[in-house]
Amino acid sequence: MSGNRAVAYVGPGEVEVHDIPYPTLELKDGPGVNPANVGRKCNHGVILKVVTTNICGSDQHMVRGRTTAPEGLVLGHEILGEVIEVGSDVEFTKVGDLASVPFNIACGRCHNCKEGKTGICLNVNPDRPGSAYGYVDMGGWVGGQAEYVMVPYADFNLLVFPDADQAREKVRDLTMLSDIFPTGFHGAVTAGVKPGSTVYIAGAGPVGLAAAAGAQLLGAAVVIVGDLQEERLAQARTFGCETVDVSKGDPKDQIEQILGVPEVDAGVDAVGFEARGHGAGSATEAPATVLNSLMEITAAGGALGIPGLYVTGDPGGIDDAAKVGALSLSLGTGWAKSLSFTTGQCPVMRYNHGLMMAILHDRVEIAKAVNATVIPLDDAPRGYQEFDKGAPRKYVIDPHGMLAA
Ligand code: NAD
Ligand code: ZN
Ligand code: ZN
């Protein structure tokens, strides 16, 4: 085996498919690789032949030039693949296993990992706790929007499917286990959703739709999804969600029309720092809008699940404060109402096994909910463009044509 092809970020608004080195069980130098990680031996790792790898809204922040991602960074943190080589320290994972890769890279050995906080592993990113494949400031682990990828600490990280043939039948659903399904579900869980809850989810992108499907699994009575893109709201309505169009005004009033009261039990932010304003303000960015409106809408004593991403540096921020990630929050509202907040990377491993079982036993149709759309590797630039324009789709790259076949 020698070559490898992968999706690389080449500059604002642009990705290309590049030839890159075939992965080895050692982290080599390359675009975005932290110097302290260069030469890191990964005998605990495996090489995967990538079966599916999805494009994420988190990738779009980089591709829009809204981060400090370097040119040439190989993208891709949502990976499902077949094990084709195992390192000498891998004990349980076998060649031929089909597995989902949590987007968080975790060592399984630090005290955060031991407590299940795999989104903030202490040993994988020299800069700060927490890491991911193909992501700026995350240690430099090479991304998986590629034909082949190396996964470190494989026995700990991989979710191996119990029956590879059965799993192949449901790959379009199972590919959502690496990120958006657990992430959306985590948003709903941390917002306190339980049987009978009323829920407002800001954002009808793939994470918002996954949060909606997650809230339904948890037994919510009413799931309301807000966005300003009508096609995405229509997608939410295909599986029983109520919708509000935030370009028509504050979600609060539209929620009152649906529920009879202007508040919900649980609020989820599936938008993040590139949020638009509401009503007439929706033409422009207003990064604190979603958080402030969720504090207003969520009932006293409730909780906000905040999977939407917020950054510490944003070259495209609307003002000097936003450029360093400082937002104008009306925290007093949240404090007065005793609201709780959960932010950060979703600890995928906390949920992926259970959600896999729900998929395999037909309890949920996540691929349908997010409108999974399979494309070849060479079409990744088109996928990025269409997704950026708000296509109501979750793009799934099929680098070896295995699903197309
Ligand atoms: P996306 O960009 O496709 O979706 C965001 C949606 O929010 C868009 O449809 C946009 O029109 C809408 N929007 C903008 N302003 C709004 C507002 N004021 N109210 C309602 N909707 C508004 O992205 P995605 O893939 O669905 O991801 C959503 C967010 O979740 C991103 O910030 C992403 O980085 C983040 N994310 C976090 C994690 C995690 O572990 N915490 C994992 C995956 C993704
Ligand atoms: Zn993702
Ligand atoms: Zn760890």
C-alpha cells in the first residue's frame, strides 16, 4: 500500500483533493501538526480503510476562514472504516473489524478519560485538553476525509460493530455515530429533555436535526426547531418537528403560537458563534443571539445544551471582542432563572454504543432525519460548497465507492 488521497483546506472558501502520504503508526510532520506531536509513536493505533466520512458544520468554520487553520490541513473528523492494519500494542481490535471512530481522540489513560470526559483528554493535544482528527489547534492528527487514516489508542477509541455485514446495511445511519448523532443527543440530554418535555432547538443543520431526533428518542412532547433557511426547516418537518423561522422575528413569539406559552422546558444551541440575528437582524451575524434568546425562552430551572461551537479566536469576528471570542451575554437573565449550561465537545463515547443499538434495532432513522447524501471523494469540494449555501443535507463522502457499488 502506498498512496492516499484526502480533502485539504487550501484557503478561505476552498478545499481540494490532494495526494498525501499513506498513514503509518507514527504521527509525522505536516500542515497543522503540533511540533510536540511530531514523531509520536502510535503502536496502540490502527490503519483504517475509510468507508464513509462526513462533512461537518465544524469543518465549515475552518473552510470559511473563521479559524487559524493552516493551508494544506487535511480535514475530516467523522469517520467509519474497516481495520486493515493493527499496531503491536493493539490487543482486541482485529483486521476486518468495521468500526465508528468518535471524533474526539482520547487516550483512555488520563483522569478525564477515566471519568468518561473524552472530549477533554489530557494526553492527545499539547496545546490544550481535547483533540480531534483534521482540526485546527487539535494536535495535528491527520483528518479522515481520505482513503486511509490512522486512529490512535484504537482499543479505546473504536466502536466496533458487532456484525460487520449487518452494519454495512445501515452504514448511512451508523456513519452519524462518529459525531452528529451523539452530539445532538448530548445537546438534548444536557438540556434536560425527558418524556413530556417541550424543547426548542436553534439551528436546523445536521446537528440541530440530530438533536431533534435525539429529543424524540428521549420522549419529548414537542420538538421545535428554528432556523432562517426554509429548506432546512422543511427537512425538520419531515420527521414530526414543529418549526420557527427566525428571519420572521423572535422565536419566542412563534413558540407561543405553537405551545400557548412563550417558553420551553429545554433549550439547545445547535448554531454556534456564526449565529445570525433574529427578524430584520437575520441578514447579519450576531454571535450572542442564540445564547441570549435561549436564556429568555427556557423556563426557570431549565438547562441549555450548547453543542454549537464557540471559539477563542475568530479572524472574521464582527468586532474586536468577537475576534477573541468575547460575546455580549445577558448572563443576568440566566442567573436569575437558575439555568444550567453545558458546553464543549460532545464526549461521543458516552452515547455511541446506545445510539448504535437504537439504529441497529430500528428505533431511529437518523440518516433520513438529516437527509444523508452520499458523494464520491472527488466531489467533496462541491459538497462543501452546497453545504455552505445551506443545502438541507448531510454530505457523506464514500472514498472507495463502496456505498455507490
Ligand atoms: P450548520 O452550519 O450546517 O448549521 C447551523 C445552522 O444554524 C444553519 O442552518 C444556520 O442557518 C442556522 N442559524 C444561524 N443563525 C441562527 C439563529 N439565530 N437561530 C437559528 N438558527 C440559526 O452546522 P451543523 O453541522 O449543524 O453544526 C452546528 C454547530 O454545532 C456548529 O457550530 C458546529 O461546529 C457545532 N458542532 C459541535 C460539536 C460538539 O461536539 N460540540 C460537534 C459537531 C458540531
Ligand atoms: Zn463533526
Ligand atoms: Zn485521556
